[in-house]
Amino acid sequence: MKAGCTIIVFARAPLAGRAKTRLAARIGADAAARLQARLARHALVTARRAARGAVELHGTPGGRHALFRGWAARYRVRLRTQRGGDLGERMQRALAGALRTSRTAVLIGSDCPVLVPADLRRAARLLAAACDVVVAPAQDGGYALIGARRMRAPLFRGITWGGDSVCRDTAANARALGLRWRTLRTVWDVDRPEDLDRLPAVRLRR
């Protein structure tokens, strides 16, 4: 019998020069890496507090960074490595993998500190009520959360990742596939230098 809902956290390892590179132009590579670590841990704690089932941390590049291993033990999460070419293929593989053992799956990134456990729980409830796909749109045109009850590989095809039409194009794919689609509240993420100005209003877990 399948479990309830698996929550997946996608996170980039906090390596200076490879994490939050767009922010590094303003705050430096080391500070950007430290911020990445704080954002990733914040997302993981949010997932753990929302979870009624398993939580998985999918890292890149590789899932065995020392911080990831420590968090896996502390927060009782499963460590995975992101697999696939572009972001769409990596998300499809992660969600499809979780759906082999769980009835539903919710995936979040580590860029959105304003997501709260209630957002993740609402996504899980919508999926349990027979919705096929749920997203939390981001102000930049992407999304900070995507959940699925059914996963079809074409859902993520033909999308320009990082562009301002990611959410719109994913919704169009879902409709073409006959998937029932719902949206949560719109949120903002931390990806560009100007996003740093909003961070003081958010209490990141240290």
C-alpha cells in the first residue's frame, strides 16, 4: 500500500562560485554560498514541519555534501542526487520516483523563504482530493512549489527554464495532457540581486 505524500526539497550545494551566482555580483561568492545554505536549511525545516510522510532532499551537484549529510541525520530525511539534463527532467524524475511509493508528491526549491508549512499541506490536500497538479506561482513567472498525483513526462517539455513563462507554459502542457490543475497563492523567491532587499522581512532559520 502506498504512503500519503512525499515532500521533496531541491537544493544546490552551498559551494562558493557555484551557488547563487547572480547574487554573488552584489554580495560576493562566499556570502552567496552562505545564503544558499541558510535558504536550503529553511526550506528543509519548512518541509519537515509540513510533512505527514517522507521528506527527501535532492542535492546538486551530488547529494553527499557534508551539510546535506548532517541535515539528513538531524531532520530524518532521505538524501538523493538530482538526475537528468535540465530542471524539467530532474523534477520529472524526482516526482515520478516519489510517486512509486507515495500517492502524492510535493516538490519545493530552496529559493522561496516565504513558503510556509500551511502552503505545503494545502497542496497535499488538493492532490488527495483528486487534483492532478498543484503549483505555487512565483512573481517572476516560475513557481516555487509543484505537486503531483499523476506524472507525465511531457508536462515539462518545451519550457525555457529561468524565463518568465515557465508557469504559464507548464499549465498549458497540463491542459494538453488532460491533467487537473490548481494554483496556490503567488509568492516571491530569492534569485536576483534586487530580491535581497526583501530578505530582512523574512526570519530565516539559522
